[in-house]
Amino acid sequence: MKDLFRKAARGEPTERPPVWMMRQAGRYLPEYRELREDYSFLEAISTPEVAAEITLQPWERFRPDAVVMYSDILTVLEPLGFSYHLESGVGPVVENPVEAPADTRRERGDVREQLWYVGDLLERLTDELGEQAATLGFAGGPFTLAAYVCEGTPSRSFMAVRRLRAEHPEAFERLLEAFTDVLVEYVEFQVESGADAVQLFDTYAGLLSPADYREFLLPLHREVLEAVDVPTIVFARNVSGNLDLLADSGADVVGLDWTVDLESAHEQLADEDVAIQGNLDPALLYGDPETVRDRTRDVIDAVGDAGHILNLGHGVDRNTPVENVEAFFETAKTVE
């Protein structure tokens, strides 16, 4: 329910935690795989009627409290003149990556004009859902986007962007600021189009040292998150020892991966007046349904009745049994 989500995002007590799932619409659903036989990924996300149908597939099955638009963090590459495609078994490939400091000087296109299909999608979703569920928009964070355009392909270390930071700090900052300018307009556009909340995925921000995060990234996170007046969520992996940095971002909610002790994190972030989201290990959804129920209850019990949005600690895996996803949602909705 939309109101349940809003209350939790504000840190208020709720009768149960609202629940949704990262990568909620996607390849673990047979109806998604069937629909995608007729559309490439880029065709699907840029065709609003198709993206809306995919977004609502898990809503039809599980009735989550929030429905996250079917899109991709790399859509914002387009207004900065980057091109990308997806390769099977590889992931996103940037066709014109940053190869020299001069490549960080970008001319920005019109975000609303070039990403019109995202606004159209959100309008369709809000019309369909009304007050039944929150409609979630999202965007990739500036460091994660910079990591992709510097590397060109997915990487474990994303050394190219870290090397740019060390060798050419001015170019590094220029690239981050270019993405931030686009992101501010992009999240504003999402809210104007009906998004009830926005999540900022700076997934790879944990590759930065705490000092570099505070110097280079924290001001940019604040700039993006403060651009809208709806609840905001920030998510980064591998920052369990530096949750204060995410709390300082200005987000209303901090998303936690599964490596974080939820009870301790809740105590720490509650003092900062910040709610939390997470954090069941997605791999546990490969267990039997009863195990999923037990571990989901453990996550719920670790937090209590205030300031918690139940989610996974990262996206649901493509081969996850649908019955276990159902067990996760059912447990959230039947908690006593």
C-alpha cells in the first residue's frame, strides 16, 4: 500500500514493513521471458506500453507495496552522448567509452525530450496503481555511471575510473558533475511524471575510500537527492563500516546489502533519523519456501515496527524459483 510505504520511509511505526524487491520485474518470471522474445531489452524499456506491462507483471502476482518502473540505470547516458547496448553473457557495453581526459567534456542534451518514454511509463503506472502501491522511479549514481563509461564493460574492480581519479582528478570530477547535472533533471522529471519515491543506485560507490567518497561523491549525492520532495532511497554495496556516509547523503532511507548487520544498522541510522531498506541475501531465495519464510521473519524481527522497508540486499537473481519469491512477499504481508 502506498500509505504504508510512505510511513516507513518517514520512520513512522507500521503494522508491518512495506515490501518490494529490487529487479522486481525481470527474468525470474516466465511471463517476462515470454514477452521479451518479441523485444530487445532497449526496445522494451523505451516502449512505454511494453515497459508498463513488464512493470506490472509482479504486481499482478504478488501485490507488493511498491512497484518499481522497468528501466535501466544507463538510460541517462543518452543525454550525454554515450551509446550502449547489451551483450548476452557480458552485460552493458558502452560503445564510445571515456579513453582520455578530453572525453569527459560532454555536451548535454534535453533530458525530458530524450528520455520521454520514462515519463510516459511513470504516468501509465500511476494511473493504473492509484493509491494501491507506491510507484518508484530510480537512477544510477554518478560514480557508478562514470565507472561504466570509463571501463566500457562490467568489471569487478572498475580500475579505469579509479585510475582517472588518481591521474586526472579534474577530469574525474568533471565527469561526475556532468552526470549529476543530468541526474538532477532526470529525478525531477520522474517526480513530475508521478514517481512517489526515487532510489539512487550508486552501487559501486563502495569501491571508493571513505575519504574519497566524502570529498568527491557525497556533495553530488546530496545535490541529486535534495532536488525532489518525495521520499528518497540511496543504495551502495560494501559500505557496512561507513553507513554514516550514506546517512549524510540526505536520503530518507538507506538501502543495505546483505553483509550489513540489520539490527546494528537500524540502531545507528535511527539516531540519524534515517529509515532502512533491506536486506535478505538474494541467494537465500534458492532455498525451500519454509527457509525463505524463516529468514525473512529474521530480517523483519531484527528491525521492529518502525522505519523499515523490506527488500533484498541486492536484485533478485534470474534463476530464482517463483514460489520462493511468493514466499518472501507472503511472509511480509502476514507478519504478526
